[in-house]
Amino acid sequence: MEQATTMRAAVIDRLGPAADTLRVTDLPVPRPGPGEVLVRVAAAGVNAIDWATRVGRGVGIDAFPAVLGWDIAGTVAATGPGAGRFAVGDAIHGMPRFPALAGAYAEYAVAPEDELAPVPAGLAMVEAAAVPMPGITAWQTLFRHGGLTAGQRVLVAGAAGGVGHLVVQLAADAGAEVIGTASARNRDFVLSLGAKDVVAHDMVREVKNVDLAVDPMGGAEYFRMLDVVRPGGTVVTLKGEGPQHRRAADEHGVRAGFTYVHPDAPVLDRLAPLLAEGRLRPHVERVFTLDEVAGAHELGEQGHVRGRLVLDLS
């Protein structure tokens, strides 16, 4: 089958509001280089870093027009020189190149093959695109930075969110007792993920002596969490490290961890059996077409999404 030479892609020409900056246009199909594959993108996840980048608070953009997006799921359309891990037609997913631009909001994207993993059995492409960035972040947070073991008590802030709802499931599956923070609207949802309890109001008053606290939000939330972690316990934040973070943790006798997510195909391989067996379920709140990408960003920016938003490019 002859390879397409042009593709539809959502681009931005400058930084600013979604409705003013995101547009769909035709671009040349990229060519895979050494060790790379060309992916026919079936679905692309929409993450908070996407809209943060669009307004200038995320990944730096060196040149416009720029194609946003990192989470991809699709099939291998072509392979570059020396690439042999996947064959044309293989179903793959991943979050390539982060924090460099990956161009996932397009019908085709080029990615290093060692940053991709096979789509788990039984997982639809929309679900596969919902996993990589939040799934890798959740696993690295709990096990690499949090040192989670069975029997520990874990507090997950924002437990209904894109990362949080996967953290809850992974921690519960590992044998932890999970407490989530969420709105009253999301209480039953978070309990269905495996949480033992959900706190909707003052976590400092309602929760004490957890072994591990996960902070996806940053800011004041991190410092409040220090009051609910037992001495010798751990708090892991996803929002970066400042000198005050470690100092405050030391003053509380708590260990601080910091997750800076990066492409990690081995972690996706670890998640594959959990996804195939239904022990880990990415929740997709809404699916958008490529032409609706601005709406996806606008909904995400409101901050009330349960689980994930995904673009369907199939």
C-alpha cells in the first residue's frame, strides 16, 4: 500500500487560548530516522502538560507551527534504518520524546522505537492512548520514588484525575490501603477504583499517619500533605522541586520524592498484564475528533475531568 505524503495535524502558530491558537492543517508526513518508526496514529491522549505548553507554562517551543501531544496509540506504518523491534502493522503505544515535542496530534508521528511498547491484549486504541504519560507517572511515583510495599497506607490527592485514578488502582493492586481526596461527585468513582475511603474536605483533619502521600497538584497541597504523613514516611510530588520542599519535609521528618516523568517503555511493559487482565483500567471521560481539539483543551483546563480525554484520529 502506497504511503501517504501529507497528513492532517492540529498545530499552534503562537501561544495563547485554545480557540485562538489551535487549528487543523495539512503537513508533510515525517520520515523515520535511524532507530525510529513511523506511527499511524489512531488516538492521542490529551494531558495537562499539553495545554500548559500551549500557553507558555509547559515545554518550551523553539519554532512554529508546532504539533502538541505526547500520548499516542496506533500502528507501525514504516521503520527507519536499524529499527527492528517492531514490524509494519504492529499495534504500539507510548509517550515518545518527552520533554521534547512528539507531535501526537497528527495522523502520523515519528518515534524512537525503544520508547514504545506493544498495545496490551484487549485494549482499544482510545484506551491505549489514555495510558502512557499518566500510567508511567503513576508507576514511577509509587514504586520508584515512593518505595510502595504491600500493607502501607497511601493518600492520593486528586484521586479522580488523569494520574490520580491510575495511582489509586496501582496502589490498591499492590496491596496498599488507599485513601483518596476527591469531590463528593467523584466519591463512588474513586471507591470503585479500589480506594478504602474518600476524603472530600479537610484531609489534614481527617487523615493521619499515612506511609506515602502522592501530590499531583503542587503548591500548598504539598505542604499540607506533610502533616498527614507519619514520621519516616514519604511524600512524592509531580510538580517539581524547590529548596523549600526538602527543607519542609526534613522539618517534618518525612522523605520527599519528585517525579519527573520520562519515556519508559519497560514500565509500559510492566503495566501490560494489569491492563490485559482488567486490574488497571484507564477511564476515558470523553473522546474528541481532531477537529475538536480546542474543545478538549478547554474542557481539560476547567480542572474537573474524571480520568482522561482522548483524541480519536481513526
